[in-house]
Amino acid sequence: MKFKIDTNPNYTRILPEDAVLSATMADEIIRKCQELQGAEMHNFILDFFGITDAETGDSAPVFEAFLRLHERQYEAGSSLIFTGIGPQLLAQMKRDDLHHVLNITPTLPEAIDMVNMEILERDLFNEEL
């Protein structure tokens, strides 16, 4: 499994290079996120720009893995944004009703903006406590 990693001060962008989102790829992305969290990287943008489809058959395990990652990120006070999702992959996510739960943006600049807004919100709410 190959993916590019772009590290910035506020987020880490992970860009898979395969065209099909598989359970193996999802597991590797999750492991990479956990590894990077240990290195003090906390906010992630998963850029699925090159992915055209999820693994054939039951795609639920792939999406369930990302749902669990999403929940862990937000429980830890971090962000997880999905971007670059094509129409076919988005249709699969909608079928599983995940588009209402996961943070999805159409473009990378919008994903970056969302991460920055969430950082600001967390800072403001922590200031009030």
C-alpha cells in the first residue's frame, strides 16, 4: 500500500495512491495515523482524490474502520477530515449513511479551513473552562 504524507504545522495530509479503497488500505492508514499521533501529529486530512471505488463486496468494514478512527480523533480533541471523494465513493458512503457523521469536504482548501476552524474552536472552548 502506498500513500503520500504531507506534514504541515496544523495537520497531516494522507493521500493514498491506489485507486480502490480496500480494508487493507484502511488498516494501514489507521496505523499510520496512530503512529503519527505518537509523534505529536494530531489533525489528519484523508485525501481520497485518486480513489474511484471502495473494495467490491461488503464495503462496510472499510467505512466502519474510518468511523472508529473519526470517533477516536474527536474524543482525543483532534480533527479528521475526508476530502477529494469522488461520486462513486460518496454514493457508497451515503448508502451507509456516513456522510452525515464523517467530516467531508469537496476540496483540499476547504478541508484545511475546517481543520483550522476546529483548532480555533477547541482553543476558544478550552480558554473558557
